Amino acid sequence: MASKILPKVGRCLSRASRTPIRIQSRSLSTTPRVASDALQVHRDSPQNNPFIPFAFNAINQKLIAEILKRYPPQYKKAAVLPLLDLGQRQHGFTSISVMNEVARVLEMPPMRVYEVATFYTMFNRDPVGRFHVQACTTTPCQLGGCGSDKIMEAIESHLGVGPGSTTEDGMFTFSEVECLGACVNAPMVQINDDYYEDLTPESMVTLLKALQASAEVAGAAGGTAGLTGESAAGMGSSKGVDRGQGERDVKMQASRGYSGKQGVKLPSPGPQSGRRTCENIAGLTALTEEPWGNEKLRTDGQL
């Protein structure tokens, strides 16, 4: 029996010795580190961690009571968006402490609040400057007017920071954003709550200088969100006349503005080209003459 098995074992061993041994290996692939503002996660920092206390002030508590009246008691968690907005306006950004307080007030799991705050880009989960300059670079703004590329260059050149950065004094945060819904008046930027449209590099720099001057005159520190104006909330004048929205000639609108604190003149939000809204700046292009047929326009001045 051994004489039959040994030759076969010898042949197997000889074949194994001739077969090269292949070492199995896998290459290690790495990716660059992605900051937490790109990932929908929270990472504790000295400015943003759950140990920093936050509570709504007395004014916002009254507003919250009014907001909650709009919803049935069993559905008050539907107020998570307006309450997060109130928290951001009070605190300056939507910190983890703000989210936790909103969850406590609405009696909902904190994770549900985190899901909302990380989904909407309107909630800033990191500190921003007093003036948050958000420049739209989608297709209409790239093609409209002088183009958003030149607006971006003007902002970056004047502030000395690129998109996603804040100036050293904490006064301006510069962000590149997607469509803001003012395509017909492109290019445009949003600064805090206000839209500035029909921009040119020159008007953009003028606007930034005016905002800087208003903050310096008012003695405002960087990092405190809100335009410097006449309203008690510090968000700019709330009167239409003060914002240059009265019955005035269209040509006067190009130089319109409203007065900030101590007489600093700020450009009024809206189109900076001289038009009131989104009408053709060259004048009417339709209904410029009496229509043909039996139709007749009213002559009493009501239309």
C-alpha cells in the first residue's frame, strides 16, 4: 500500500515546489479629510459644543408662544423651522446648543432637529461674520449682466478672503451659494436678509465699503449678525420710504439708500441699476400702442 501512495505524494510535492507562490496584496486608498461643514455631522469645538448654555430671551419666548398657536398641540414639532431661525438670529449661528434647546421646547428628539438643521443651508452651523455675503454663481447669474465671476472676484479682492472664509475682524463671511431666486436681476448677492441685485464690480465694492463704514461708526463688533439700521432689531430700516421705495422716478432709484446709525448712508436692497423691480430698464416692450380690434382699454386711469 505504501508503495502505491508514496509515488503520488512525491509527484504532488514536486508540482507544488515548481508553482510560484503569489502574495495577495491590496493597495490602500486614502481620501482627503473633509471638514465637518461639508459632512452632515457635528464635531465639538470651543465655539460650538453642547456644554455652552443657550436659552431663548424674553422677546423670543413671546414670539415662540405666538408661533406655537399656529399649530395643533400634538403637531407643535412642525414649528422646528421658525424656532431654529429665531435661535440663529439670537445666537448668531445654529449651534448644537440652539438645536438642543429647540428640541426641548418642542418636546421632540434632538436627532429630528439635527436632521432639519443639517438639511437646510440657511442654518449656519458654524459662526459667521456680522455680514454674511452669499454670492450666487448659478447659470443665470453667471450669464446675466457682468456675470457672477466678476462679482466673486470683486468681493474676494476687496475682503481679502475666498469663499467659505471669514475676515480676520469677524465682520464679513463670504460664501458661494446656489440659486437664490432672483435670476431676472442677475447677478446678485444676499447679505444677511437682504437681496442686492443688478450688481457690477463697482457697486459691489461700494456696498461692502458702506457696510463696513456703518459697522465702524456704530461701534459694532464682528460676529454679531444683522445690518446696522434704524430698527430696534438692528436689521436695517423697516420703513418703505426709508428704503427708497416711495413714489419716485426710476432714474432716482440708482442712488437710493437708507440711513443707518449716525447718518451713514447704506445702499437700499433691491436692484442697484435704477429699476424698481424686474421691469425692462429700457422701457415697455409690449402694450406700447392701442391694440387692434374691438378691444378697448379703460380710460379712467384704473389700468
